[in-house]
Amino acid sequence: MKHLRIGTKLLFTALLLILLAAAASAIELKTGIGTVTAGGLRLRATASTDGEILANADLNDKVVIIREVNGWYLVDYNLDIGYMCADYLEFDPVKNIELGYGRASECSVNLRASPSPDGELLCSIPLGEKAYIIGFNNCWYKVQYDGMTGYIRSDLLELTEKPVGNGGGSLGANAVAFAKEYLGTPYVWGGTKPSGFDCSGFTRYVANNFGVYIGRTADNQLDYGYAVSSLSPGDLVFFERTYGSGARATHVGIYAGDGYFVHAANGGVKVTALSDDYYASRYIGARRIF
């Protein structure tokens, strides 16, 4: 019983650290931009070489640094929060960088003309509205919003995209690799297992393997994650049955990169180009779930 209590306590502590790290990304000022100086740099759930590996970053990938923790940086890498060894990150407190869109996380987020609380107030951005991030300056994001360029404090914008130019070391890329392990698996209407999949049964099976739980049908899955126009590996891509019908999704696959997606269709699990005439004419959009 004593060993059981110790093991439970350690597990609870590890889970608490992970939860605190995730919460910190939303409430803390970010301190800088990090550039990965070694290929295959691992993002870990805890600040330790024994920590669970969440992703592998490519050389020259960019991360948003939250703070330093005993030789490690707590970072946001492709929307995953975790720790990277500080020895392999080049730290910049000021950098021009495209981080994609950030969502206002409070009901009134101020856009200022300079990176300072005393900077001229240009406007206030409503809760949930997005501004496009083009740089970082001493704890402030430099953004473009409604034809204006200004600065927003970095704890007031929630990142919604990975930095432009980053590689695919995220969970989404891992999900694509996992999905491709089932190429050739038979198509079975209503199938949800490796013995046979239908389109949404396949995407749900892959997502569940990575701890992401989504609806059972393509129509249901269209309500999960958030809409994206710039695709990354792992994004769900949706199609309608009849061109121009305006119907909800009737088919779904997983974007694999380079204009291709993995899906379960007639002939089994396969890779198809998004430019394929049939699918291009029926494409609805994409949702990011990883």
C-alpha cells in the first residue's frame, strides 16, 4: 500500500505540472522567440530528459518562449506547450516573425502604437477576434488588425496557428504517420476498427490514438477543433457529397502535407491529392484538432 501511495502521489505531481504548464501559456507574458539550433530537438511534458516526448522540432523551427526553468524553456511549439532544453534554443527578445493569427483572450484587448502600456491606444479588440502576428518585441506581439499595425501584450493573445515556416514535428505530423500505417485497410461502411474503416471511423480512430476525441460522423467532426485556411499535417479536411449544395460534410480525411490527404474511401485507406477533380469540387474546408 505504501508503494501504491507513493506512485499515486508521483503521478498526481506529474499531471499537475503538465496542467500548470498549459495554463501558463494563456496567462503569462511571453519572454521571447526561440530558434531551434539542433534538428530533432524534443518537446517534453516536463523539464527533464525523462519527460514524455510531445513533439520533435526541426532545425531552425521557431518557438514562443514563456519562461526559463532550470536550464529548460517552457515554450509554445506549434500550439503544443512543453519544455525544451535551453542549450539548443537561440533566444531573441525582439524578432520579426509570422506567428499566424492570435485570438483575443479577454473582452477588451488593447492595440497600442508602441510595445508599452503607455503607448497610444489605436483600438480595442473584442473577445474572440483575431489579429495577425508579424513580430515580437519585449513581451509584446506586433500585429496587423483592421488595417492598423500595432502591439498587443503577449498574455492577451492566444496563438491559433504554428509559426510560418515551421516543420511538422507536431502531434499532427505524428498522426499522419500513424494514419499511413493503415494504407490498404479495406473500406467498410460503419467501420471503426483496423479490420475495416469508413471515412469518419478512420479519422476518429487516428485522433483517439493521440488522446483527441471527436464525433463519429463527418458531419459531427466538423464541429471539433477550429477552422483553418492554411493547412498543416493532421488537419481534418471535409467534403460535401454534391458540388455547390451547401450541405454539411459527408466525407472527411486527414491532411498529409504537400497537397495530399489520407482517407478511407472506395478501395480502402489511401492517399489522394486535394487537387483531384472529384474532391477539389466538393471541398468544404479544414479543422485543426491537434
